[in-house]
Amino acid sequence: MTAAHRPACHGKPADWWDTGDDGNRLALALCGVCPTRDGDTCTAGIPDPHPHGVIRAGIAYSDTGRRLPICRCGYPQDDYLGGQPTDCRRCRVPDVPIPDPRRVFRWRVRDLHLAGIREAEMARLLGRSPSTIRAVRTAEGWTRTKADTHAATGRTDRKVA
Ligand code: SF4
Ligand SMILES: [Zn+2]
């Protein structure tokens, strides 16, 4: 076999042709210029009329033998179950709920409060004013730490000799 007739996958990692592998985009590109490709058919080796879980002749097949659409990013949509093709899993934005920043701020104040951190220190750590910290704590019913009360009143537990 001359180089001009050699399959484009010859000598390349076979994993690239396993549907879902990170090498799929390259595999599809190589199939696209392969001299042993005949339309949708790969004529190299022993003919496989029903490929499963692999890329052959530029077509990506699922584990069940379904032809998979190619996403605009160039990868097969390997979790495609039928219907209108959408973005592949690589392009989909994770569906993670973004918490309200005000709630996140309250959670952080609560955690610091439970850890016994004083208002002034919380303000420094959270980059907010002590009065903002105090407003959150008052609204949530979290009472001041003993140290805060002493700081506000100027009292101290230290006994004077
Ligand atoms: S068409 Fe067949 S022989 Fe050619 S690169 Fe693709 S899988 Fe390999
Ligand atoms: Zn994609």
C-alpha cells in the first residue's frame, strides 16, 4: 500500500476514533481527507456495516449505532438522543444556580458570627462597613458577641487591681 492509499488513521491513536474521546475532532478531520473513505463508508480493513461507538468515514456513531450530529465546535454530540440537535456537552453552560449575592453576604456574616468573629473584624474581612454588618446581624436576629458589646461600651472583663 502506498502512502497515498494508506488510511488516514494508520499509526494514530485508535482512541481518537472512539466516540466521546477528546481526539474526536481530529479523527473527523482525518476521515475527511482519508483516501479509503467512500462517501459515508469506510472501506479500510474488514467492512463494518453497522459501526457502534466509533467514528467511521467522518460519521460519529453512538454506542447504539445512532448517527450523531456534529456540534458547531466540531465534536460529535455524544449524548444526542434524537430530535433537534443542540450544543454538545462541551459547549453547554453548566446549569448551576447562581445564588443571590445578598444571600451569600448574609451566609458569610452568619458563618463569621458563629465563629465568634467581632464586627470590626468581619467588616475588614468582608470589605464592608461595621454598620452594614450590624444591620445584617440585627435583621437576622444574631446577637452581638460579648467582645462586640464590650467594644461598643468600652467595658472590659479585666479586673482592675
Ligand atoms: S475513513 Fe476509515 S480508514 Fe479513513 S480515517 Fe476514517 S476510519 Fe480511518
Ligand atoms: Zn460543542
